[in-house]
Amino acid sequence: MKKNPFTNRVSSLSGPARDILPVTPSDTTDLSQVAISLYVETGGTLVVTTVPGRKRFVEVDDFSILPVGATRVHASGTTATGIHSMVLA
């Protein structure tokens, strides 16, 4: 059996994430878990609500990691695709 390096390890905001979840952008629904960062497969505009509750517009390249806590990825204005949230749970 392979040893699990996450056993007995306390989750940390400095990483690594414990899981990665696909994101469906929505103007009305928050992410199921607060993201510690976002991964984007195809670049474009990313519209997010950050942990302090501020709406931000960010341009990202293909295969980008955006190291910001986010509670929502908005559909309106988001052109980036293949978005995934990195979470601690």
C-alpha cells in the first residue's frame, strides 16, 4: 500500500491543495467550497469574488494558476474556460 503524505498533515493556505473541483461560472451561486486558488485551462477574462467580497476582473493566460482566495466565479464577463478551484477540504 502506498503511503499517504497527507495523513496527519494540517492543511495550509500555502498549499498544497487537497482537491481540485471543476467550476461552473455563475452570477448567483458561490463555489461549493472557498478556493485557495484557481486553475484555468484556456485563458481570457476571469471575473471572481474574492474572500473579502470584492468583485475583480483579471486577464489570465492558458494554463494559469491564480493564487487568490475566491468565493465565486461569475458567468457575466468571464471568457476563460476550463476553470477549476483548488480547495483544502
